[in-house]
Amino acid sequence: MKFLLEKLGDEQMKILLMLAWSLWKSRNGLLFEHKARTPPMVIQVASKLMMDYKLDNASPAGGIIGQRHVELVRWK
């Protein structure tokens, strides 16, 4: 993992993580729901996740916002 952190840029690391998550979700879908995904489907899901991530984190000026405001709700 240290090698990847040193060699990959931020954008490449985000893509790798989206692909890894998509593969994991595909694996779980096959094991628990008996739903198979083809490799192009896995890549399409990862690509959509990356696009959604960028849209959700884009500022109105076209830059990237550091953090989004999230309201924390606690059980009483």
C-alpha cells in the first residue's frame, strides 16, 4: 500500500479505490444475491461512482470543496 501511495497521484488513487470498491460490491453481489456482473459492468459502476463523487464535491466555482457539511444525528 505504501508503494501505491508514493507512486500514484490523488486522482489515480481515487480511481483505484472506486474500482476496488466496485469489485468488492460485485463479489458480494455474486456471493449473497447470486447476481453476476461482467468486467465492463464493474468498470462502469466504478466510473459512475467517480463521476458522482466529483459532482458531489465540486464547488460552484469549479474547484473542489474540502469537506461537505454533514449534520450529525445522535440517538438519545
